[in-house]
Amino acid sequence: MFDIFVTGARLATSDDVAEALLEYVRVLADQGRTELVSFPALLDGQPAQAWLTLGAGMPLAAVRSEPQLPLSLEGEELAAWSIRRRAAVLAGTTAGFDWDEHN
């Protein structure tokens, strides 16, 4: 589990989603771009859908933490896949990407 800190808010999300977000932030910053992404999260312990602007000039901190309860968020696999797909397209590294994984 990761805690994502941005503009005073704390969101918890799965390792898979957080790692996809961090990779996408790197790609966006390299390209000097920003984009809006959506992903499942926990806010104050309650399931939520988060929308976050990522990229160049957007401060973001992520901290790996141990979950108090087993963490499984509805839609996390699709969100992580979608974020990784967007990063691969932007970075031009789509050769090894599994396009059929979520079709």
C-alpha cells in the first residue's frame, strides 16, 4: 500500500496503482506535460475515486506503508493498466506493452 500526498491531501492506494502513477509522473515530467488521471483510493479509510493532475511542476510524494487491513480496491487493476498504457504511449515505449490485457 502507498500513501500519496498531494496539495495537503493524503490518499491511500494499492502498490500497483501507486507504482503506475509514479512512472507516469516521471514520463510526463520528462515531456514537460501534465494530465488528469483517475484511480481508486481510500480517503479517511473509505473507498473513493480520485482524480489527480500529474506531471511537470506538480509536486507529488508517495510513501510505502503497511496496510492495517488487506487492501483491495475495486477497479485497481484496470486503473494501473490504463495509467501504464498512457505512460507507454507518451514515452514511445509501447513495443512490449500488453494491449489485450484488459480488453
